[in-house]
Amino acid sequence: MSPESTVKIQEWAAHKQYMYIASGLNKHCSEMNSELFDSVRNHTNAVEATHFKSNTAGRQLPLLAAILT
């Protein structure tokens, strides 16, 4: 492993120690109910999350119905 990649790993780990980051990664660092924490999707991809959420109300909705949901 190069010294440069070691520094990047250290910076990544240091970033994860911020409480607002740790609380999203570890349910024991979060104030959220553990059951709720476990029930939400485990990725942070906003596009994926939006797609999943938009399909929960049904598919091929009229535009106004989709906006209102």
C-alpha cells in the first residue's frame, strides 16, 4: 500500500467519526429507534431512493397524483 493511499484511508476514517456521519452509518450512534433504523434502505444513493419512493404509490401515475403523493 502506498503512503498516499494510507493517508486517504486515514482521512476517510476520520470523516466517519463525525457524529452526523456516524449516526447515519451505525444505529448505536443514532438517536433513531433501532427498528426504524433497520427498516430503512441501507444506501445513500438519492436517485435510487427517489425511484423506490416514487414507486411505492404505484406505477404510471398521472403527473398530478405523483406530485401530490
